[in-house]
Amino acid sequence: MQGRIGLAGVAVVLVVAGCGGEPEPVAMPAAAPVPVEPAAASSGGACRLLDFDIIAKHSGTRFRVAAASTSGPTHTCVVRGEKVWPELTLTVSDTSIDAVTFREDILPRGATNVPKLGQIGYRRTIAAKNAKQGPAAEVCWLATDGRLASLRWTFGPGAAQSAADTLTGKLVPLARGVRTREL
């Protein structure tokens, strides 16, 4: 008998609760915004050929901002972190030169030949030009698709030349991954 009385009491409570109209809304805390890092490729142009994760893998530096520009047959992408320096610039230009012309007219004195980078390629370091910017590491190559491409990493003021020397070796595998045909 007690079980029936208890069951009847629960039924009455459920009926009364259901007849009270709309339930009161339960306040939920707002979800914290999740920052989404845009891909370098979202800037278009030559930036479509770069990826922040791959740059970080090769260089050890994380970039977060990319900007693209096109002027005639030349496409450029500049990537930076949260500060102005360092800066990585990719430039890709349509060209009709061949490997012989590249060697005679473009290859700088003192540059190191980079095998298996396009038709012909080199790497070099560039001394700081002034007090506003540091040394630079550069890799340049004549791609197999009639394009001249270069990656240049510019350090901030006060950076050691040895840092640029070390970085040229890290830029070579990054350059090998740039698919200029996809531009």
C-alpha cells in the first residue's frame, strides 16, 4: 500500500510540474572564443606556396602573418611573426632564362651551389645593410617550369652573421618543397 501511495505522490508532482508553463532557462556560461590561425595560403598569390607549419618545421620559427603582392610576372609573399623581424620573403617570377644565363648573370660571387634544386640553385648570406635590418639568408633557384624563385630570410638589427649562415642550410629543404607550378 505504501508503494502505491508513494507512486501516486510522484505522479502528482510530475503532473503539477508539467502544468506550470515554460521551464526557466538555465544560464550557461559563454564558451571562450577559440582563436583560429589563418593559413599563409589564405593571403593568395605566392603565399599559396607556403605553409606556416612547414616553415616552422624547417626553421624553428613560427610565423603568423602573410601578405601577398603581384607586379606583372612577379609574385611575392612576405611572412612575419608577431614582430617585424625576422621576415621571410618568397618571390617567384616568370622567366625565359636558361641555366647558363642564370649561372652567368644571376649567380652571385661567393654563393654556394645547391644541387637538386630546380635546374640550378644557390644559397648565400648577405651582410646587414644598415642599422635598421640585420643579415639575410637567401636561396635562389631556376625552377624547371620557367620560373625564377627565391627565399630570403631577413634578421632584425643586431643579429649575428653566423645566424644567417646557419639558416641558409635550413632554407634549402624549404625551397625544395616550394611548388612554383601551383602558382
